[in-house]
Amino acid sequence: MKNISFWAKSLLLILLFGFTTQNTLAQTKNNKNFVFGKNAKSYHPTPSKSEQNMLYGTWCDKKTNEWIIGFFDKIAVYKNQSWKYKVVQQKKNKYTVELQKGNKKQTLFLTLKGKKKDKCKLKDGKTKRNLFYAPRPLPYNYPDTKPFANNGYKMDTVTINGYLQNHSNSNKPLQVFVSSLVKNKQDIYYTDIDKNGCFSIKIPILNTSTIFFNWNESSSLADVVEGGETYFLYVDDTGKFKKNTDNVIWQMGRNARLHREITDYSRSSKSLNYIRHYQGDIKNIDDLLNANRKIYKRNIKKLDVYIANNPNLSERFKSYVYNDKIVELGSTLMQNRFKLNKNKKERFSKEYEKYVRNLFAKMQTPYTISSYASGFLRDYIGYYANNLSIYSANAYDDLRETVNIINYEKLYSFSKEEEAILDKVSKLIDELEKD
């Protein structure tokens, strides 16, 4: 195998596929605020509907609780895109709304129903849907057993459109961080946020991957995306997201359910942090193992309670959160290899090695769904490479040779799960070296 460093291979990986990393949405200048009457004022969302504009807000499917359409002062959100209002006509409880986006037009017919006008029938061509008004996202009310998409670790793109309502820092671009399996770092992509708070961006990802949004100093959001998907992110960006629980976040698209479940969990539940340094009664590496095992059990117990209280959570969400806790613990424990005395060829205890190997074997596929997988893999292989006296500063260097030596010398027996992840990395290198 060619002796190419993994840093070089990682850079080559991005260059080979040449995806557009930034696709800024055009300015959506809008001269028609979505209000009615001569003295009508712009309506701001509250749990109660406005008498001036009964269409304003987020409308969901009556059967599934899925977000279908949103009407706001300057834009409408429909079919994963933001639209300008071209024509809005009202006759009692019936509305005709003509939307426009560039050369595309969309005409909708809506009829409000119910005493509080919080129900609506939407007609789009031959498609009819019964909707209800919801000031905040509601849990989906049916089972979802779909697994994560796994494309065999190939590159793909994800399109994310969005609307940050009440966004106050339009000069700062939106950042999207993508965790990388083959590099122990995150790739960062940028797109501008226009004066209405709208943005659009296309990003390259390897398989199904973890990403992080950041649109100002105090607002960030973690998510998991699958290759080829397009989804819409709406955030009422009033106040500081991390400290203001009144902020509202909605997602639209084929995986909106997964995005919503991850968002709800990250906002309502906080895991205990693992211990990384000696302190108090924790005086050696095995003490760190025992302390962090206890923390892991407490985190899993909290997660079990959360899932029991939300019985309709999707299988993908449950797979993601349980796996992320396993990989985070494994990555944390393998960082302790730097506390070992390399000159004396010091190793972890047999109990320590066995426990980490079990964590490694439990990793869910695709491995890219956890942002901790890169660090876990690097330190896991680096630990055994170090003990074979072929350690290098970058533990990914000559990865295949390291694995071959370990297997050839029978110095370490990989489980089937461990061989699978190494095989994926090796195949990825093969693809790079063909060019």
C-alpha cells in the first residue's frame, strides 16, 4: 500500500468528490407582510391565535403530527422551502394563497374550521389534507422502525434550508460542522443568512453522519442526516437558545421525525460528564475505569426513563442515543492510553482491555452516526500499534499494515465487529488510491 498519511487521504476524499460546500439562498425581499386590514399589525407567535391573521403559525397533519406548512410575516414554509407571498385573498374563513420562489409558483386553498379557527383544510391541486394549528412540536403518534441508511461509506450531499425568525446577527454566516470518521476533527461549511433570516446550504457527508449547526455565539444544535435528504429547519431565534426554553424549533422533510426527536432530547435531558483526570479517590487508570462505568450506568438509567416516558420514539433515535453513549465512553477510556508509560510498554489491565473491547463490539452501524467514533477508532488502533512498537504520531498512518501485522503475528484477535469497521476503513483507502 502506498504510504499516504491519513490527513492527506482525508483531504483527497473531499477533493475527489468536489461537492459544492456553500449554496447561499438568494435575498428574499418581500414587500407583502402576511397581515390583513388597514390597521393590521405584524403578528408574533403565541399559543393563542391572532384575530387579525388566523393563518399565521405552524400547521400539522391531523393524523401524524407532522409539520406540513408554516405562515409567517415575510415568508411561508412549504415542501422544505421558503416562499414569498404573491397573492393572499380572504373570503370569510376561506383563503387563497399564491406563493412564489423564483420562477416557481404554488397556489393553495385553505379553509379554517373550528370555534377557535385552529383547524384547517389544505388543498394543493388534487391533494387534500386536514391540519391543526400547533404552537409547539408534538410527538409523532405512530411507530417508526426504519433503520439508518447505510450507503457503504460513500460520499453524498445533504441540502438544508432554513428560517431563523427574529435573527439579530445577520452579518455572521451560519456554520455547519460535520464530524469526520477518517479525521479526528470536524469539517466546517458556511452559508449567509439573508435579511429575512433565510438560508440554504448543501454539504458533503460520508454515509449517515452527525452534524452541528451554529448561527451565533450562544445558539447551536446537533443532528444526524442521511445522504440525499433535503430538510427545512425553522427556529424562533428569540433570546439565547441554550438558556431560553421558550425558543421553538421545527423541522420539515422525510427525516423530520428523527431531527425533532434528537432536538427534543438534547434540550430536555443532560448526561453526566465523564471523568478524564485523576482527582480525589481516583488515583490510577483502573479507578478511572470504575468511576466512568458508574457514570455510564447512571446515564443509561436516565435514558431508559426518558424513552419509557416517550413510548413512540423511533428506532433510529433509540439506536442513535444508546450508541452515542457507548462510543463516547469508549473514546473517553481510550484517551487514557496517553497516561501509560510508553517507554516501559505499559498496558491497560486485562479487565480494562476486555471492557473496552466489549464497547467496541457494540458499536452500531453506520459508524459515522457518532461524532465520537473517529477518536475511539484512532485511539483503539493506536493503543495496539503502540504495543507493537510501530506507533506513529498519527495512529492512522499505515493502518492496513498495522492491522495485517497484528493478524499475521496473532498478537491480537479481532472480533467480527472490530474486523468490520477496519475493513470499512481499508476499503475507503482502496477507493482513494484508485485515483
